[in-house]
Amino acid sequence: MEKLPGAGTHLIDMELYRTFLVIAETSSFTKASELIGRTPSAVSMQIKKLESILGVAVFAREGRTVRLTPEGEALMGYARRILMLNEEAVSLFLSPEVEGEVRFGAPSDFGTRFLPNILSRFARSHPGVNVDVHLDGSPRLGELVTKGELDLVLYTARPGTALAQAGQIVFTEPLVWVGLEGGIAYERDPLPLAVSTPGCPWRRAARVALDDAQKPYRISYTSFHSAGQEAALLADLAVAPFPASVAGPPLQVLDERHGLPTIGDYHIIMAEGPRAGRATHAFAEHVEESFKELSLAPNAA
């Protein structure tokens, strides 16, 4: 690793980390300056200062865009963790003490995708709040929070539906077709599907896409839990509508090249119950902030 002149041992200002992350996300000093509210020259000066402290270049210019250097990629993880820990430390001492219980609901597949990070961070910043987690299907969660049986819920919904309009959108991601790498399930006619139980927004979105494309299909495997659907994919018995962020080896994304239509996006909605108190409001703010960070991250979720 070649050192640049001016390497030192100074601490790095939080604003330098924030600017660095925005540029890394947008791949542009100009776009980053618009989001940050600084001039491009001021943003450039911040990065020069950061590189001077570290003694390495964190960005390489490619025409009108920039890309991370290997050193910049290494810094990404540290920058995110440092900002996260800084916010947690400040909130621990400056936020008013909150105690109580939050009856929280989320879809079952969120248990491994989103909840561990959300719950662990909230526990550190609000140790006096107990979170009682209830996992269920999205339509049922919407009913439970409306009735006041849950204080706060996250659920999935298709854009433009009543469920999508019943709360706050905290995250949006494409739904894609997923199958086994090198598999042939997508070639079968009618197309075999592995989906959740009736009422699942992903199941409905997949069927609408196939109906609109006039592509024959049949429901071959049904499982309330996404792990059950994934088992059918790994056996190359079906394809399934999954979030783009979970499509990794040994699974692959299937698209128009495989004769499959675009499904579209899905929303993650957050809704509070009618008797939500301080503890619920604090947890809701924490959930919203967690998804904002996720939306800014490359390869979100």
C-alpha cells in the first residue's frame, strides 16, 4: 500500500466519515455535494483532508464518476460502525430514559434478515425497554396492530394497496424471480412456483406478473416460512418471488432472459397501534433510522 504525503495519527471527524459514505453511495462528488448541502469544492476538500489523515487515496476518478480504491473499500465498514456507535453513545446519555414494553410484530422471514441488528442496537441504547416479538403473516399483522393487540408492526405490501397506505413506508426493494444456479425449473411448462400461504403480498405480486404476461404457472410448493420455499429452489423443483437482496449463491436471479416477467417492487411498512406510548415511539424511531441506513448501503439488505 503506497503512502501519500502527510500521513498522521489525527482522529477523523465524524463529518468526514459521513461525506465519504455519501460519495461512496452516489459515486459522484457532485451528487454527494447536493445531498450534503455543501459545494463540490468543499466536499473535495473534505476528502483530501481524510486522505491526508489516512495517508492513502480512498477514491479513484473514472471520468465523471469515482470508485472506491481497495483502501476505500476497507474504510467503508469502519466508517459505518464508527458512526453507528457514535449515535448509540450519544443517544444513551442524551435521550430521556424510556422504560416499558413494546409488543412488536414482523413477518417470519424478518427474523434473520432485519431483526437481529435492529433489536441488538435498540437494547444497547434503551436497556429499560422490553421488546416482545410476534412473528406472523403481513395481513394478520395489519389486523393485530389496528385492533391494538400489537403496539408496532412491520409488514410487507405491494405498492398502491390498502396495506401499503395504512402505515409508513420505511424500505422499498425489488422482488425478483429466484431459482437454483444452473437449474432448469424455470424451463418447465407450466412454471412451478414455490410461494407462501394465500394472502402473502409476494405471492400475489408474482401471480399478477405472470397473469399479465399470460405465462402458464402452477403452485407447486407452499410454505409459510421462506426457508420452506428455499428448499424447493435448492432441489430445482420450482422458482420463487424473493427480495433481490437475498438472491445469492447457490441461488440466482431469473429475468427476461429466462422467459420471466418483471415482478416489481415491494414495500416494508411500519404502523403503530392506537395505544402506542413513549417506548413504542422510541422503538419506531429506531426502526426507521435502521432502515434509512440500510437504504443508503450498497447492495441493501
